[in-house]
Amino acid sequence: MTTTTTQPSPTRGESTLTAPVAGKRADKVFKGVALAAGVLILVVLAAVSMFLLVQAWPLIGGDQTANSETISTFTGGKAHSFWGYVGPLLFGTVLVAALALVIAFFVSVGIALFISHYAPRRLAAVLSYIVDLLAAIPSVIYGLWGGLVLVPSIYPFWNWVAQYLGWIPLFAGPASNPPRTVATVALVLAIMILPIITSMARDIFQQTPKLLEEAALGLGATKWEMIKLAVLPFGKSGIVSASMLGLGRALGETMAVLMILSPGLKYSFKLLQASQNQTIAANIAAQYPEADSIGVSVLIGTGLVLFVLTFLVNLLARRITEKAGK
């Protein structure tokens, strides 16, 4: 006598889980598109790196003695080697960008905290719109404002700083008039990167879990203590990322620096005196129109140095962000 067993028919939910044909196809398509996008980014990065390296290698890695006359001809005798030429430019780039970040960082965090935790809702919305609008203004507008408005009007302040704080090497006088100096350029760049840092920090602060804030307040903390114990630790990694993003823009800024700064090729910390420093990006923009084939190779070499510097800054920011998030 034989017995037949019947398999229970799958329910509607089971059939949906065991046969996601369309879903698997969509997953494969999305995975392929994401992989292609990631590979494309790497290909573009590698292509830019190889172009800069190939064009600059004869000057960077070649016979420095043979290249000395070439560099000297391009620089008018101011430098006789590539590293002697790019060194002061690299120093000026880092100096200007670091000063801009120092000026903008604390102001940006303060504005972000005011918008996210202190301002009334309507005022916070208006300030958020203004910050986002400032972040979208082209750098040439900041350069025009700095050159036509800030430079003529800020000399009395820099002169006062030189008179009363001149014993500090950074503020050694006399202050240049017009003040087309590193201090003025750093102030303009700080205003440029301030909306970027503020916007990102504001969004991070607003994502702080309300449970953490309410727990701190429930334990008797004041609003500032709640921000110090809950909001700032939560947004620490985001603040670092925002700061490095602003620093990256300051490192590569061209037009604002070109329109304001009186250039020089010195290792100088005298912020209030003109013709002391120059940045790599502004130097490329200033020299490229009149450069011959040799000069273009030299400028591409300085661009490679700036490319590596920006890459290292972003790599460092990534490491700091990972540690801050733990």
C-alpha cells in the first residue's frame, strides 16, 4: 500500500522571498553601475597623476645641473633649481591656507551652534539660507570684494596691529599700504571657507540624537554643558571633515589670491608686509599666459606638488576622521 505525500503550497510571502528574480537583476545592474563609477574615479585620478608626473619628471627627477640654467632663465635668476623655486611657493600656500583655517574654524563652529541650538526657528532658517548662499558665491567675487573694498579700508587696522603687536614676529611692521599682504589674503580666504565649514557643522549638530541632549539636560546640565558633553563629541568627526574640506579649498584657491596678494618668493612669516609670499595656484595663473614650453613644464611641476599636498591633506583628514569616530 503506497502513501502519497503532498507538499504544502507556499504562501504568498514565501513565494515572494524565494523568487526575487527582478530584485536580483536590479541588484546586479546597480552593483555594475557602482563598480564602474568607482573605477572611473580611479582612472581619472591616475590619468591626472600620470600627466603631471610625465610632464614634470624632466625637471624633478632629471639632471639638476642641466636643469639649473632652464630654471634660472624662467625665474629671472631668482631660483636655480626646481626645488629652490617650488619651496617658497609651497611654504606660502601652506601658510595662507593654515591662517585662513585658524581664522574661520572657531567662527564657523560658533555660527553652526547658534543656528542649530540657540536661534529661533525662523531666524535659524534665514541664517541657513544665507550660509548656503555664501558657499555658492564664486571665488572671483570674493577677490573683487577683497581688492576693491577690503584692501583700501583695512590698512588702519593692520597699522594698529603692527604698532601695538609688532613685538610678535608675525605682526612685525611696518604694515604695507596698500595692504596686499598674507594677512589680508588669509582673511578673505577665511570668509570664503567659513560658509562651507558652517554648513557641514550645522548639519552634523542637528543630527545629534535628541535622547543624548535630553539625558544631559535631565541630569541638570546647562545648555552649554549639554553642548559640550553631547553635541560636540557627537559631531567631532564631522567638524574635522568640514575643516579639511575648507582647508582643501583654501590650498587650491587661485583668483582671490591672484587679485589681492603682492607676490614674493621668501620663507617669511611677516604677515603685514607685502612681497613676501606667493601660493602655487596663484603663481601658475599669473605665469602661465606668458610662459614658453620650458616655463609650462616648470609650472606643471609646481602643480604636481600642489596635487600631492592636497592628496596628503585629504588622507590625513580621513585618518583623523576615522579616529574621531571611534
